[in-house]
Amino acid sequence: MNVNDFVILPGSKAGTSVRLKTKTVKELQLEKVQLETENIEMEKRLRQLQSNMSREKEERRKLGAYHWKSGQAGPRTTQARVLAQNNENRKKV
């Protein structure tokens, strides 16, 4: 046994140690290949998502019919007019 195979966990009793699981080079290489494959797949899915989103955005822009109503100015309600008038009166005082 090698001393480097053990680690002392923080907060544990003095002298308590745990043996670390050592991975072989072959296991590490297999894990590396799996991660690279997953990375390539995720990048492919990301590119597809980006192209779908840009295509949909372009379609919406061409239609031009959709706008948020909350961003448009409309006629003021009675309460809004009263509040605006009160704010103007406060500024004058």
C-alpha cells in the first residue's frame, strides 16, 4: 500500500483515513472517450437548437404581426390620470 492512496477527511476524528479508489489508465481513457462523445453530441444538439430558434425568429419577423401589448401606449384610465395629476401637483409644491 502506498501512503498517497489515503486521504484524511475534514471534520473526521484524528487519524481516521479513507482509501481512495484508484482508477487504472484504461478506465480513465474509456471515461475520456465517453465524455468526448457526449460533448460532441451536446454540441450537435446545441447547434440544431440554435438553428431552429433562428429559423423560428426569422419566420416571426417575416410575419410581423406579433407585438407585445404591454409595451404599447394606450388611453389612460381615470385612476391613471388622477395619479399623474397628483404627481404633477407634488412637483409644483
